[in-house]
Amino acid sequence: MQYFGGINKDNSSINTNTKFKNDFDIKANDSTVEGENKVENLGVAVFKEDKLVGELSAIETIAFLNIRNKVDRFLISIPDPLDKNNYLDIYITPKNSTDIKVNTSTNSPFIKINFDFTAQVYSMTENSKYLDPNVLDIISNSCNSYLKSILLDYLYKSSKDFKSDINGLGVFATKNFLTNTDFENYNWEESYKNAFFDVNIETSVKSGMLINET
């Protein structure tokens, strides 16, 4: 299954100064995200025990799919770290599969997820400062912070609001138990409601000029 998604404003391709709609407010049939076949890929209804418990926004869907390694590439718009009145469109590609570790030494599981991305600046002007390697490092750090915030908010929403492990992270906890009975006694469904999360993001942002070379 392949996905191509983007979180950005209509017609926002070059250094827009207008304020973007909050990513968390974009729902299905409301976003500008399109697939390669012009089909919208976003909008996930969340069910628990056959009951609808919520809906993921566009950016939350991107978080959900990244954890499941179901995204080929996607666009996000982040605040420009060098210009508070501007946003940058960043074209992101997962570099490796997510690395997930679960500590079940207490009844509040500690879940750590590592993400590794490569990225390119998708919107910039001619003779742009965004070709400077030092500037690209600053953008990489900004991108890391933005994505970490998105992913942590999503994960805590799944545990505190939905009270449901919709990403199936419990699979990674089973290795901590000798038998299925031990895992069942841990009561993952209940324990997940008290989970703590740590997310590490490594994004290497390259010059947007590379887009024209691929």
C-alpha cells in the first residue's frame, strides 16, 4: 500500500506569508492532500469495540501511517526558523523503518519510537539562503521539533482520548513476556491508557534544488 500526502495550504508553493489552517483541524474531505491518482488518502475514523470513538485529522493520519511504515513520502509546512512570517514546505521521505521499543517493567508502559527521515525544501526563491548547509541544519532541527510535537500529541491522544492502541504497539511488548498468558495478565489494553511516550526524530534536510535533479 502506498501513500502520497501533504499538509499545506491551497496554492502555497513559494514563500507564502499567509497563515496556514491548523494541521490538527483538517479533516477528511477538508484537506488539500491528494494521492498520485488524485484520490484523497486522509481521514481515518477510529473505532473501539465497534464503537466510533473519534477521527484523525490530516496531520494525525500522517503520524498514524508513519508509525505503521505505510508512507512513501509526504509534505508538511513548518514555520520558517529564519522568518517568523513565513512557512516552508518540506518534502519528507522515510529513510528507515520505525524503531519501536516498549518497556513493560511497570503497569505504565514506556514506549520509545525512533524515526529517520530525509527531506528537501520544496518552496524557496531563486538565490535563496536555503541552499546554505548551515541554514539547512537549522531547518532540520526545526523540522525535528515540529514532527516530534505532532507525533507525541498523536500518541497521547490515542492513549488518553481514544484509550485504544490503534497502531498495534502492543506487538512490540510481547517480546518482554515468556508466555501468552503472562502478556494477557499484563492487560495491555488497560495499561496502554497509562502509557508514556518518547519520540526521537532525525531529519536530514537537503537543498530543494535536488528535487529538480531526481
